[in-house]
Amino acid sequence: MDDIPLGSLYFALLILIVLSGFFSSSETSLMAINRYRLKHLANGGHRGARLAQKLLTKPDRLIGLILLGNNMVNILAASIATVIAIRQFGDAGIWVSTLVMTVVVLIFAEVAPKTVAALHPEKIAFPASYVLVILLKVLNPVVWLVNSFANFLLKPFGVKTNVEALERLNREELRTLVKEGGQISNEHQRMLVNILDLEHASIDDVMVPRGEIVGVDLDDDWSDILNQLTQTVYTRLPVYHESIDNVVGLLHIRTIISKLSLGGLEFEDLKRSVRRPYFVPEGTSLTKQLLEFQGKQSRMGLVVDEYGDIQGLVTLDDILEEIVGEYTAEGRGRSRTMRRLDDGNYLVDGSTSIRSINRQFGWSLPFDEAHTLGGLLIEEMEVIPEGKCSIEIGSHIMTIVDIRDNVIHKVLIKPSRGQHD
């Protein structure tokens, strides 16, 4: 290289440093790019995204290409820098070139390009993909040889180079992804997270308890039945004889509304409109029950235990409200079971599900064993209280203010100081 002018060597050195920065930024940007946004852009016809996605299907080959190119230009740049330094400083130029090139490569070919690429991966990755695809075609034999040897060394350690394993998400990872999605509104985030949480809840958490089931007793006076059907806010009602244990079926008000409004509804008309009851095993997950409702084209089921005894009633609306919040007349009626008082405390019905309380107020009351507030209090006290009493659960002080026939009807809850408005 003694015959090559110093100006040409400096120019070649500059080009090599730029190429080194290109390879470094390309590697960082392609590794940092959001794979799901990349797939979305690729499906939308973005050519740069499609090329980047194609390169990332085989990350071992992509990394092999980038490292091959990066090492080639860095070694060549170091050689040229050594030649320049020796011609200018003699034998001491070896040390000068080593120190100078270390600083130059570190700043201009590594740190700066990789920082920019990490902050703006799409702006670097998409244009770089055009160049890398061409280089891969040219250097494919060399890259294949290097990768084959590297994969051979990794095989005994069980390292897989298939990108599909990297793109799979479990439920908790997807939950985190949804919650951190800055482009998604808070309302949509909440609904998506609620969908993922359905698997962790069962119908026991959302059902109407047995004691609160509103139905039609066929043994009542016909005038009382008509009055009940006229004033009810529910669209579906269980029908039974004397007790819910003797259930006959389920009644949809729509099937009798025309005759009811005209005053021509007869007892036999009512009986003919009753549909066969649909029973649901207790403990069924909300996700499974949602699919069951869809498959059977039903909207209401009676929850039974292992002995066939009715424990409660669950509707499709109850499950959907776990996702979108209360939206039906029935739901608005139940929401009145939780009221915030002027002093910042809460008056809650003992039959209110703990899951509903946690969701409504953002609390973390335990519901592993008991599903209602009254059940939780009895579980914590380990005895059925005989009158008004207080207990502290977590950071909340709960006072039973109404108990009748061993059933807790009203509870005054004083939340922790940090949870007062």
C-alpha cells in the first residue's frame, strides 16, 4: 500500500467505518423491532417490512451475515489505519492506530449507530433490509457454511434457531403486552385484560346465589303471577313449584309479552312457554361457559353442585359484564348492592360477590374459598356472628350492620386511608 496516496486511504477508512456502523445499526434495529407491528405492516403490503420479516424468519442466518460483514470491514479498517499510522509515525504507529481505532469504532461504528437503531428501529431496519437481502444472496454460501458449523456446536446444548418459538406468547405475557400497549385506549385495554382473566374465574364468582334467585312459583295465585310478570325487570325467569329445587324450566318474557300486554295470558299459555332448564356444573370456568352458551344458543343456566342441588343462576349477561362492565337493567340493579356513603365508607350487601367488589373498587379481597362478602366474613370469623361486630380483613375494617336468620345482609366497609378519595 506504499503507492496508494494517503488521501485515498483515509477515504477508504471512512467508508469502512460507515459500513461498520451500517452493520451494527442493522443488527440492533432488526432485533429490536416489534415483531407484531412488523407482521401487521408486512400483511399491509409494506415492502421493507416484508423483507425484514423474511430476514427474521432465520435469525441465525441474518446474524451470521451481519457479523461476517461487520468483522470483514472492521478488520480491513484496522489494517488500513495501521498502514496510515506507520507511514506517518513509524513503528509507534501500531500503538497509535490501535488506540485511535478503538475509540473511533466504539463511538462511530458501535455506540452511536446502535443507540439510534434502538430508538428508531423501523427507520433503520426497513431500508437496511433491501441491502441485506442482496448481500445474503451474494454471500449465502459463506454464511451457510459459517452457520452450519455454529449450529452444529449449539445442537448438543438444545439451542433452537427457529423463530416461531420466540413469537409464541403465553397468557400472562399477552396480558402484559396488552396492558403496556400505548396505542390502545384504557377502556379497550381493560376489556382485553378482562377477557384474558375469564379463565381464572368460575361461574361461582358471578352467579346469582340460590337465595336471591327471582323466579315464578306456579303454585302462587294467578293474579300474583300476572303482577310479577308485569313488573319484573328481568327478561328470563326460572319457573318452579314451591321451591327452586322443583324447577320446571326457564321462561323468556318475550314469548308471552304480546298476550300479557293485551291481558289475554292464561295459565296454560304460561306453561307452554316454559323451556327445558339448562343445568351448569359449579366450578365451570367463565371461558368454558361462554363457549357453552354459544354452542347451545342459550343465555341462562342453573348452577348445580355434584349432588344436583341448585346453587345459583348464571346468565350470559353475567359473563359479558365481566368483560365490558354492567350494561343491563339486571346489572344496574345489582350495582346498587354497593353504595359509597358521604363519609367515604361503603355499604355493601352481604350477598355481593367478592370478585365484583374487587373489580368495582380496585381492591384485593381474597376469594379463593368464599365467593360472597358474607361468606368471606364468616370464613374469617370462623363462626356465624349473632349481631353487629367488626373485623379487619387486609387493610379494610368491615362492620356487620344487618344480620337476620344467620344471613349477613349489610356490611359497612371502611377502606384503608390511602383508598379514600
